[in-house]
Amino acid sequence: INYTFMKTRHFFGAMTLALASLTLASCSGGGSSDSGLFGALPGEMTQYESEMKALEEKAKDIKTEADKKKLIAESQEIQEKYTTKIEETAKALDGTELKVTDGEFAVAQPITLTFDGFASKKELTPRFKLGGALSVPADFSPAAPLIGATYTVYLVGYDAEETAIFASKAGFVEAENVDGKGVVKAGAPVTLETLTYSDKYNEVYPKVKSLKFVVDKPQSL
């Protein structure tokens, strides 16, 4: 049994699993969102996946230790290259104002992105601090059960047909238990935290036309 070959296949098999959730957006590297969300990042992630998949194909022909070392070096080179590229693309979004539609939450100060490092350096998923402020103009009772003293606030993206196509955690809002039911009171403080790029939405982000902050995340997401 060629144990070197088996170990190498195991190495690249693990690499494949780590990248399996990345999907091709298009041959051109993806479009751009009208909402100001993530800009060219989906295209960068698509290119990253494409180069790594090409390397995986090469791994199938590994026969020697020298071949293995060469491919590992190529893998590290690609990782380093795209760490730099994706970081630069993410930093270019600093100060980008998101086009948020008012709903249960109103925009009190423009909502912006600021790059805050990688949530996963292995998968190169950028994380962003959310700037700005939301307000609660009127009392509302979410359908979600109140756990503790707060509700999770999600940022939801909608396509041109106003269909919800992604949802990501973005912060939390304080609530009260009123007769066993959670109520977010007018004027309740909303804490915005971070928004993390999710590779499972790689094809979706360029299709986002509008954004809204909600407590009740659409069940389809």
C-alpha cells in the first residue's frame, strides 16, 4: 500500500471538505448587489474556489513525496494570495452605507460596514463591524418566543421580487415579558454587532436588492 499517496489524498480530501460549501457564482466571478452589501467579495470567493478546485484535480495524480510537497506549496501560495486579495476587497468596503428599508426598526443613523478580520482564516470568510444606529419607533410583539431579556436581530436580504434570500445575525434588541409574551417597546436600545460573510450565500449576495433588520427571520432561511 502506498501510504504516502493515501496520506496525501487525505490531506486534499480535508481541504475539499473545508471548501465544499463555496459555490460558483458565474464564470465572470459574480455580479454586484444594489444594496451595498459585500461588493466584489462573491467574485473573489469564486476565484479562490476555482483555483483550489484545480489544485484538487492535480492531487489525484500525486505519486511521489516530491509531488506532494509541490502541491502543498501551491496550496499555501493560493491561500496567501487570496488572504491578501480578499482582505483588500473587504477593507475597500469600509464606510459602505447599506440601503436598509425601514420596518419594525427604523434607521436612526446610516448603517455602515467596517472590516473586522476573518471569522475563519481557513475559509477566508470576512467579518464586518456594523456602524450606525437603529431605532424602535413603535411597540411590536415578535412571533419568536422571548428567551432571556433580548431578541436576536437579523439582517435579511431580498431579491428584485422582494423574496427573502438570506439572513444573518447582526445584533440584539432588549424586550419585555408582558403577560407571557415578548414585547419590544418603542425606544428600546438596539445593539448592532458584526456581520459575517457566509460562503453558503456566495451565489445569493449579488442578487440582493434591498435589506431589512428583523427579529422574526423568514422560516425559509
